[in-house]
Amino acid sequence: MKKLGLILGIALISLAAISCGSSKKATKQDAPAQQPAPVVQNQPAGLPCPDCVATATKFKYLAQTVAESEYDIQSARIFAEQNARDGLQAMIESVVTRSVDQFTQQHRDGNNVKNIAKGTIQSVGIIKGKIKNTPVTCWDAQPSKLTPGKIAVYVCVEYNAEEVYEQVVETMSADSELKIDFKQEQYKNDFYKALEEYSNN
């Protein structure tokens, strides 16, 4: 009898231990597992090359082309480079023409307007030749938002405004007739004013 009671006691203790262990196991399973935070891809805000904006000291131009696939990116980049340089040239030509127009309007007395216009064309022509070798300062490629499935390729080129100003002054000063009427310091104000107006538009 004592033996039977001892066996029953051991059985009850074992059953309680098993029950307690399974209870603890259930508690661990019920607690929600710590999930890692999802990885979010950072999408670029606005266009690539955000610094590609004309300033008071730099002419900058951002051009874009579209590549059909990743294999066409380099070809698209070459095309974008040409577009960027063409755009840069047009920007410089616009500022130079505007600045010379402002100069001749304000200082018409004694100025030979026809010769100054000729000097402007010469200056722009020389600058045009230099722009052909303008290096790319920034470029990027990313999925196109306008044409899904294709890749937008961006290229930025820039040119120092001081070099443009000096080229105009050098061209005007090299002509004996223009040199008499062309006031360098007066033109400098008109040049940077025109560049600032262009940058703010």
C-alpha cells in the first residue's frame, strides 16, 4: 500500500512538472516575436544633381535623355552631354547679349552700337568653341518617371562666369575702335546683373 501511494505521488509530481513546462512554452509562443523594421528605399527628392543651377559665379545646365535599357545608358549619356553643352551655350549667349544690350542703352553717348554688337558676336563665337570641351560635373541614371520601363539619364555641365566676362572684355579691348567706347567696369556691373536676372528666372 505504501508502495502504491509512493508511485502515485511520483506520478502526480511528474504530471505537474510536465504541465508547468508546457504552460511556460505556450507563454513564449503567444508573445509576439520582435520583427525587424522594414527597409525603405530612399527616393530622391527632385531631380539628380541638385546643385546644377546657375549662380552668380557659375553658368550651369542640366540636360536629360532617355535610355531604352541599361545597355543604352552610355549612349544616352553622350547624347545628354551634347544637349547640356548646347543648353549651356544658349544660356551664356543670352546673358552676354542681354548684358551688352543693357550696357549700350545706359552708355549710348559716344558708343558705336554696331561695333559693340559685332564684338558680342565674336565673344560668343570664341566661348562656343571653349564649351565643346566643358567637362561633366555630375551625371546620374534612374528609372524614368515619365516613361515607365525606361531609364532617365541626367548630365550637368558648367562654365565659370568670370571666364565669360573676361572673354567679352578681351574681345572688346582687342578692337581699337571698340576699346574707346567700351568701359570695362561699367560693363562688369551690367554683366553680373544680367546673370543674376537669368539665375532668378
